[in-house]
Amino acid sequence: MTASPSINTAEANALASQTAAEIEYIVISRHNQMLANRDGEVADYIPELAKVPADQFGLAVASKTGQIFSAGDAQATFTIQSVSKVYTFAMLLELVGREEVYDLVGVQPSSDPFNTITLDPRTNRPFNPMVNAGAIAVCGRLRQLLGPSAFDEVLKLFSRAAGRPLEVDEKVFESERETGHRNRAIGHLLRAAGVYDLPVDEVLDVYFRQCSIKVNAIDLAVMGATLANLGVNPRNGEDLFGLDAVRDTLSVMFTCGMYDGAGDWASRVGLPAKSGVGGGIMAVVNRQIGIGVFSPRLDEAGNSVRGKMCCIGLSEALGLHAFDAANPGSSFLKGLAKPA
Ligand code: GLN
């Protein structure tokens, strides 16, 4: 049997005794490696998204000790889109607990595209909260529980997780509201299935707004680091999610976060992650770091091409894959815990 380690142990060992400059180097070099890649297409089914400059590319890593390492357009803003589903799911888990949430939405990967207009035939509920049907069901429950201020609460929570006040991109919101007929169809399907008893437009208003929140790659890294750091934002110390909500959220990200590309992602990257059609990907290394990437060209599953390549590159270089035998990722944690 030939051993074929996928981990660059030299780099990973360097990180065990790293300085901030060395980590910065890894982040910058992975970004540089993917810079020439122009594969994929910018999402255009939401007309306003088609106007996004396709070449933008930012990468950021935030550690559980609150350090940030970034490269490229890490401060360029884009709409969070489906990455938002992670935090509304965690928010609902916090509000009503696991049993009630699991009655509302499954945690079963589906091999259908994210916008498929179907429910799990066994349960008459959405397959999981990472596809649109599941996220809209979560939104419906939040709207029911929190009333007209539901979106304000969502925005507040997202801002606390990012560590700065976030805003909605009103143009993207309007654009999606005008053209979101598939999501409207899903909304009606859910209402017909008894998932909620609210006007569909009230629910979709929250959903379209949450998808239109503007973030940058650093925000996604910090939001990811908040999950990595057991629900506490490492930058501002805000305690946002309990351990159960973090565990359940990371689990469903791992199995369902990358849609029909989830299996390939799990084996190549080995990290819980969530993508959005705005070009963002957020990945989490449990107890260690959050990764945020932004590059708008998407593959067929709707995942950022360069974002995915960057995550593969970082996972290999730093040994971050959940099932890496050598697991130098834990050395990475020790390194980061050291004072600079
Ligand atoms: N707002 C988008 C939609 O509902 C989100 C999809 C995504 O990011 N995959 O179609």
C-alpha cells in the first residue's frame, strides 16, 4: 500500500509554531493560486446579481482567538444569500429547541438542487434547512414567533455574529422579490402542507431580506469563527448560541450545506460549510477557525468555484479535514492560542 498524504505537513508543522506572518502567508498564497481561475458563471436568475463584478475575490480566516488573516477583496461586500440559512436555523434552535425544529424541517441531505419545489414525501416537510424549502419553513416559524419584527431580530443577530452592524442591499432585495417565483411556489407549498398559516408574502419578505444582507469575506470568517468558538463571537465576546444549537447547526452544514455538491465537498474539504449564490462560502473548523471566501463565479451546484478551490487548498495545507489521520489541524489551534 502506498501512502499518499494529502497534507502538506511542512506547512502544517510550521503553523504549530507559527507567527501571524506565517499564517498570513498561507492565506495569501492560497488566494494567489486561485486568482487566475475564471471557471463558472455569475448567478443571473436574480437580475441584480448578474451585475456583480465577476472577478472579485476575497479570502479571510478568523481564529477562535479573534485574529484575522485576509487576502484580496476581503472587504468587498456581497449579499449573503444562502449562507444566511445557517444563522436563522441556529436562531430558531435557540428559540424553541431541537425537537420543535426537527418537527418543522428534516436534516436529511437531498440530491436535488437548492431551489427544488418539493418536500420529503415521508414527512411532508422540507428535507433540510439548507435548501430553500427548509429555510423558508424556518423563516415562517420565526415570523410566527416574532411577528413583524422578525427580520429586525434576524439582522440584529447576524450583526452580532459578524461583529459590526450589517445592512440590506435594497436593490438585490427588490430584484429577488420581483422575480422569486420559485420561492413563492415553495412558500405556497409549505402553507398547503400546514407548515405555517401566514400570508406567504409575509414569510418571503423575511426570507428575501435575510438573503440580501450585505457581508464581506471577513464577516463570514468571523461568523464562522463564532460557531467554531462554541457560539461566542471571538472578536466581541457576544454569546450567541448554546452548545446544542452549535452542534446541530454544524452537523447539518456538514451533510447538506453545499447542496448537491455536499458529498464531494465532505470528502475533499471535510469541513462543515455553507455557500450562497452571491459567491460567498463560509466554512468552520470546529473549535479553531472560521473561513470566509467570496468569488461570484459559481459551479453547477451553485457553489463559488474559487471559493471551493480555496477551501480545498486551505484544508490540505493546514490539515483541516475532519478525518485527516495526521490531524495537524489541532497543532494549528495550539499555534493560534500562543501570544503573537
Ligand atoms: N436568495 C436565493 C434564492 O432563494 C438564495 C439561494 C442560494 O444562495 N443558493 O434563490
